[in-house]
Amino acid sequence: MLQKGLNSFQIKVIALVLMVFDHIHYIFSGILQVPLWFTMLGRLSAPLFIFATANGMRYTRNPLKYLMRLWFGFVFMNFGNDLINHYFPLPNGGIIINNIFSTLFVICLIIFSIQRISICRKENRPFLQYVLLMLVPVFSSIIIFMAMSNPSLFLIARGIMFFVPSLLFCEGGIILVILGVGLYLCSQDKKKIGIFYLVLSILVLAMGYNPEVGVESMFLHNIQWCMVFALPFMLLYNKQKGRGMKYFFYAFYPAHIYAFTILANIISKY
């Protein structure tokens, strides 16, 4: 029997397609005529992947394995980005810093800690270790920030950035982390999700305000507000998993970014 709405797999496919539009705009801008609406569509992608990931942590039977997959993807892309930027630099002067695995890992680490703290409280057991675990991305952010201001500690900062995801330096920053944890805490209540997501989207819109430009700056110079259009897809979620293919999404993310970057580098030489 057909299920109404969208399952998790379908939401991830939609996010994947929108992500490709976004990366085409970023990687090929200055080489090809890529319209701005490509990246406007792309603003929906990360929230949808985060939504699916938050739900994945709710249902997974092995949260530690889930976390390890995200951590491995994070480390792999750090080294991959370094190599691709060295051997295939973007002709438009940009660099590849994409690593959504860092953001997803931080979100899931906080969610995992919340889950364990809840269990410990019910069983009247100590849970300080999980509070500290939740704060690891905060500690790493502080250490990186301090080390970056001291040239002699540059290698320490670089090493931490390569192996320890941080709250401030993950892709999308603290806003996307708040989004992921908030969506989890909404407990799949569509009313709560709608209110929370709209409030956060309005906050993102307001953050784009530039008094020198005026109100239009919120809409024209910070298109992250387009993320609000991801909400209808979230509200269509039917709490079904759908098809598997989880490793496809893990592999496709770095593969298409690096393929596009190499192609852009080749095109620019002709």
C-alpha cells in the first residue's frame, strides 16, 4: 500500500538534487553562466539533510556506528579537500571547504548525549561524562580559536580541525547545529517543527540586514533565508524510512564535489 507524504529516502533524494544545483553554482561561477537561482534552490538542501539525519538518530539501532560513519566522512573530506585544492584549484579563486559531515556529526553528538543523559536520569545514574561529551565541539572551537591567533600553535589548530569537528568551524556554523538539535527536540510534532523552523528562518533573514543598504539587503545579499522553503517537505514526512542506499549518499557527496572541481579546472584551461 502506498504511503502518503514523503519518506526519509525521498527527502534525501530531493536534498541531493538541490545540493547539486548549489554546488554547480559555486564551482562553475566565473567559468560558465550559472544563474543565481541555482544556489537559491541549494539553500533548501542542508536543512533537509539535517532533518533526515536528526530523524535517523531517533530511529537508529546503533547510534555509535552512525556517529563513526559521519566522523569518517568528516576526516576523509578534510584530507580530500586539501588534495583537490592543491592539484585542481578553482579558476574563480574559491576553495573547496564543503564538509557537511562535520555539521551532521556535531548535531548527532549532541543528540546522542541528550539521549544518554535522559536514560541516565531515568536510571538514577551519573551523566557528567555525557555533558562533557556534548561540550567537545565547544572545547575544540575554543582551542582552535586560541591557536589560530598564535602562529606557533598553527599545527595544533590544523590537527584539531582535521580530526575534531567543532561548533564554530563546522559548515553552516552554529545556526545549522541549532536547527538539527531543535528538529530532534520537536519530537516529530509538525506544529512544533513548523513554529521552530519559521522562527529560525526569520532569525536568519534578520541576520542579513545591512543598515547601509536597507531592508532589501535581507533578501538580496543573504539568500540563506531561502531555507524557509524546505519546511513543506519536512511537514510531508510520513515517518517511513523508504529505501536504504545509505552509503550512496555518503559517497555521492564528496564524489560529485571533486568531479565538478576537476571538470571546472579542465574547462578553464580551454
